[in-house]
Amino acid sequence: MASRPGRERWEGSEVDAPRLPACHESNHDQIAPMTATQLRETLANAPLTIELLSGRTLRVQHTDYALVSPTGDSLAVYSKAGGLSVVSIPNIEAIKPDRKKTPV
């Protein structure tokens, strides 16, 4: 599988690692690869918005609304109404924390 520009391989994986802005950095222009473990840690800071390479966004309102698969290759996000979106982690372009917390 050919790697897209701006992507790095996960160690020991056939999947390209997503390159995401570091959410805790003040300069969102800096990018770093994010692992499934780092994604799980980032989800603990919900509410937040996930931006996909397609331009679509997913809102994670609470940590209970998101789940990283046991294999670490996909993310399931539930909406407040109960709808479910499942995305491949390499398709995540950015994760942005919400400025103000909203009630669930």
C-alpha cells in the first residue's frame, strides 16, 4: 500500500498513521502522528469535534459517546439522538477541543 504524502507508517502496521494537530499545543499548525492510544486519551477531553479528510465533522459530546475499536483501526461515535458513525482512524484529519463545555 503506497503511503500518501504527509503520512507516516505505524510501527508494525499496514495502515498509514494519521497526522493530526496536537490538541494540547497552542500552535495548531504543528502536526504529529496520533496512535489509537493517544486518540483514546484525547477523547477523554470531550466535548470535541473530529474533522475527517472528506471534510465531514463528527461531534463527540461526552466520552461515553465514542469508542476506539480493540484493534485500534476504527472509531465509533454516537450522536446525542443515538445515531452511529464509524470511521477509519487514518481518515481523521484533526481533532479540535470545544471551547465551552455543553451539557449532555
